[in-house]
Amino acid sequence: MRNVLIALICAGALGSHGLAQQSRPGDEAEVHVLPVQGNIYMLVGAEGGNVTLQAGDDGVLLVDTSVERLSDSVVKAIRTVTNKPIRYIINTHVHADHVGGNAAIAKQGAMITGGNMGNVYSGAAIIAHEKVLNRMSAPTGEKAPYPDAALPTDTYFTKKKELYFNGEAIEIIHQPAAHTDGDSIVFFRRSDVVSAGDLFLTTTYPVIDLERGGRIQGIIDALNHLLDIAIPKDKQEGGTYVIPGHGRLCDEADVLEYRDMVTIIRDRIQDMIKRGLTLQQVKAARPTLDYDGRYGAKSGPWTTDMFIEAVYRSLNQKTKSQ
């Protein structure tokens, strides 16, 4: 129980978005393990995104791999839970704080092969939406942002991909035009746990990557989808647990409050756009004021001003296309 309490404290205190986090000397090597429920564990470090671990007789499945420099610590944390081989890695999106450890961790694993399957690739399988592969690779003759060993080996382009592993049905569900254009949420049906990636955070306002296809409405749609999946425990905390991309472990009530906050801010900025306010006038009106104490930031790579601008530009694109 003591270890669980320590992990809970770390999940709340250390989890922060990869764009804006501040780590303390010596914390880089620490990855803490939090048992969630069923076959699922949450791995939390002082930097990078949260990692979801599913462990069982068939082996290990990971959702995201955090930053590259934490790869050894992530593997060490996995080995405190199980010695089974790493079989699958699922990437929720393209950002380095979630896929940075792909190459180092995948090479320590092994795909499940048999029958007529050849031994072309010896590491763990990496699964993601095809848009993630497109953004991690590069056209012929250009240098890719990631090495070949980090790239997805199995992609999907439909609304969802299904997987059965460790006696559990797993749904990998695409959420288009949200945080990016290639986001997935991962639903572990028997354990009743959802790994949300950066579609849901507890540490900051939503990060909307406009250059990679992100949109505010897609974020809200994804949060509504999470709410459709999640079922709360009767009159208690718990039920379906949601692992955010950064921050502490959550349940449906946390997602509901976050969805309402994002929707209210979206509506405020949308109304200002309809009244003809410029971006600077919208920022001066401070549409996020009552939430800034919880989610706002005046400095760092993802500030409140940047969030307001991303929402404004996202809504303006929609208005111009109508």
C-alpha cells in the first residue's frame, strides 16, 4: 500500500506536459509504477508523457514510450511488474514526449510470430494511426525526424483497430483533428481503463497542434467520446479509469469537468469572433480568467496566450470554410 501511495503522489506532482515541464536534478531516472486496475499499470516520470502498461501471460503491451532518455528507466519499471517480453507498443500520437522511447524499448521486445511469418523485424510491434507514421517519416531523399527503428510497424486508417491480448479486448480508436490529426485513444475493455494520450491532460489547457492538424472542436469531440466510454462507480470515485497524457490518474468526473471547461472557453471565444474581435482583443478580454489558476501558464512552451491563440485560429478556420 505504501508504494501505491508514493506512486499516487508522484502521479500528481510529477506529471506535466512534455512541452512545458520542469524536472529536478536526479529525477530523470525515476519512473514510478501505479497499479490502476485489472491488468493495467501507469508509469509516471519526472518528464515525458505517461506510459500505460498492460501485463499478462502473453507479455507486455505499452501505450506510448515517453522521452528517449527515460527508456532504460521505463524498462526497469516494467521489470518490477513482469519479466514477460514486450510484444506491442501503441502510440497515441506523434510528439516526442510520447514516442521518443520507441526505438530503444521496441528493440528489447519481440513480436509474436508463427506460421508463414518471416523474421523480418525482431523487435516489438509498434501500432499507430497511419498519420502518425506519415509525420514520423519523410519523403524520399529527405531526412526523417525519427529513426527507422522508432517508426510504427503496423498502422490503421479506419475509425478503429481491434486487438486481443492478455485475455483482454483492446480498442484503438482514432480521434481526428483533435490534439493532432493522428490521435488515438486506447480502451482496455476488461480492465475498464482508457489511455487518452494528450487528448486529455490534468496539468494544462489542451495543447492544440495546428500545424499537425489539431483543432479545438476535435478536442471536445474526443472528450465527449471519453465520456461515452467511461462509466462511474455508483456514488463513488472510480469505475472506468482514464490515464491522461500528463498528470494524475482520473475517472469520469475529472474528464467531465475538463470537457466543460474547454467547451465554455470555446463558446466564449467563438462569440467574440462573431462580434468581430481581433486576436489581440480576445486575449485582452481574458476568456480563460476563471480557469487560469488551475490550468494557466504565463511562461513556458505552452502558455495561456498560446492556448487562446490556437482556439481563435482553429475557430477562425472553421468560420472561413463555412
